[in-house]
Amino acid sequence: MNVLINDIPHALSAPATVADALRAMNAVPPFAVAVNRAFVPRSAYAAHPLQDDDRIEVIRPVTGG
């Protein structure tokens, strides 16, 4: 299955979840996740299924002033 994670193509083994995508990119918290522009709560990462061509955005907080 092919997905885009932060606009970078990734191939994941189907079936895949948000948690699988985060492992594929070695994500380190803190971050928030959206799939096809819909927010996915952290408690749902392991259960949220991905489909071929999904767009996953991993957003990191920005600090400063």
C-alpha cells in the first residue's frame, strides 16, 4: 500500500494503521496526526486503518516568539 507521509511517498504492508505509518517514519513525540485532513486522536493510532493513497500529516508543535 502506498501512502504519503508529510508529502513523502512510503510503502506500507497492508493492512496498515496510523501507528504503522508513524513507525515507518520513526516519529518522535510530541506531534499530532491527520489522515486526509481529519485529526486522529492518539488513542486511535493503533486502530485507525489506512487506505492506499491516504495522505498522513504529522504536525510538530512550534515554539518561540
